[in-house]
Amino acid sequence: MLYNLLVPLSDYLSILNVFRYITFRAAYAAVTAMIITIIIGPYVIRKLREMSFNMQSKGYEPERHKTKEGTPTMGGVIILGSAVCSCLLWADLKNPYIWIVLFVFISYGLLGFVDDYKKTILKSPDGISAKTKFISQLVVAVAATAMIMQVDLSGNATKLAMPFFKHFVLDLSYFYFAFAIFVIIGSSNAVNLTDGLDGLAIMPSVIAFVTIGLFVYLTGHVKFASYLQIIYVRNVGELSVFCGAMVGAGLGFLWFNAHPASVFMGDVGSLSIGGALATVAVIAKHEIVLAIVGGVFVMETMSVILQVGYFKMTGGKRLFRMAPIHHHFELAGWSETKVTVRFWIISIILALVALSTLKLR
């Protein structure tokens, strides 16, 4: 909004030229979102507690998790509110990619809100049925992918770039539509599975948004994209502002979500974060990079898939003590803080690996 209001005035007041720079607006989107989150956080947490939006034990978590019962959940509304407000304030609202990402972000947030509401208020342990949740995610992902292809101005909408290779780009043609949908839904559920310990999901999400935000900026800059030999996507650089807002909102939320957590993000936060992160990666043509930087999310998801598959194949035996894999390490004797911080370290290392792909080609 500030961009659309102030840039036209820069011809009369040169200091307003600063609003033309994506880097400036991305940085202040992060600062704005973090300030909003820290200011509204205590009020929202108090209201969630008063309205009985409190975590309910599912009965199969490690014993130490029983002490978390009664902690407010649905704190993802703080992330949603602060990130959306900051993005609307600092982004170019004429950019269609901003609205596509916000569509997925808010839609998945609403889906998570309904799921959390059923779990906490209606006392339905499983929330929305798996079928209903998947169909809802599918509808949003299909709509988002269709819009991405519709507004593509670079002719690269169906291409898939391979990190570490200079000229290895696959054109998936019609198959890309299904691939993009898979990435969006998979990422949303992967972050959701990871959200099981204090601060475990939010910090890897912040790291992923920092990394993808940098890739987005470079992808949207024709000279940088040419020099680094990555696919150029016209107008995609503006999504760096959204990524900045998500970084600020995530760090602000961590203020309250750090162990011992005062609030949990719930599905309203995890589903929306994962969906938005994937949508940005799909638009910017960095889906494989997302799999690298989001390796913790991939690891958590694969642990569940392997656990279920191994259980069925062996007639009841377990591959891990418990899945997702963060529970396995808890039952192995690691403290919650140790699991969380070590997963953060892995996320940082994976982010560095992802960044290295810019030069290792």
C-alpha cells in the first residue's frame, strides 16, 4: 500500500524513491510484522485462554507432553494477522503474485482454524476428517496453481529447475500442474507434522522464508538471474516482501512459542505457513530448493510414512519409537530443548546447502 501511495509522489519528493527498492520494503515488512506480533501477542494469548482454545492431549504423545495440556493453541492467528497486515502495508498491491500467495495463506489458515476449533471447543480429537481436509487443501492448491499459470509472464510456468546443474531444466508440461499441487499440499502437511514441540516448526519456517526470500529476489532480477544461471521470473521479486513479513511474524511468534511455550500455533498456523512457503517456491521455480532448505519438514514427513509402512509390512513392529521423528528422539532420552535446537541447527546447515546451489552449477 505504501508503495502504491508513495512511489507516484517520488517525482516531487526524492526521498520517497527508497520505497521503490524491494530490499528496503522486505526489511521493513519483517520489522513491522515482528512489532505487531509482539504487541498483540499477549492480548491474543489471553483471549485464546479465556475462550478455552487450549491444547488437548491426544493420549499417545510422550508422557512429558501431558504438562502442556491447557496451554492456548491457535496462536497461528497472530502470525496470520501480523504477516498479512505487514505485507499489505509494504508490498506492491498491483502484483498478482502477492494476492495468489495471500489467497493460499489465508485459505489454509481458515481451514486450520476450523480444524483447531473442532479439536478444542467441540472436543473432537481428530478435528476435521482427513478426507475433508485433503479435499479442501486440494481445491485451494488447484485454484492457486491455475492462477500461477494464468499470470505467468515469463513462459516458465511448467519448468522445473535442478539445483547444482547449469542447463538441466525439465519442462513438465501438463504434468507440472499435478506436481505443483503436490508440492503445496505436501509442504502444508509437512509443517503441520513438524509442529510438535515448542519452537520446533516456527524457526525452520523462518530459516526457510529467509532462504527462499533471497532466491525469490534473485529470480526476479533479470541481471542476477542471468549471472547465476537461474530461471528468471518477471515480477516475482515482490514476493520477497511477503517472505520478509513471514520472517518477522515468525520471530515475533517465537518470542511466545519458545520453551516453555505460552502458546502453540495450531493447524491455523502450520497449514498456512507450509502452504504459503510452497506457493512462493512454486511461483519462483525453486521447488527442489524448497525440499533442501525444508529438509527438516521432509524428514518429519518421511518418518511418518516409513513408520506406517513398516508397521503394516511387519505386522505391528515399529521402525521408530514414535513418529514423527522428533518424538523418537524424545523417547530416546533427549530433552525437548535439545531436540528443538538440534533441528534448528540442521535447518541452518540445509539453508547453507541450498544457498550453495547458486554457485555450484
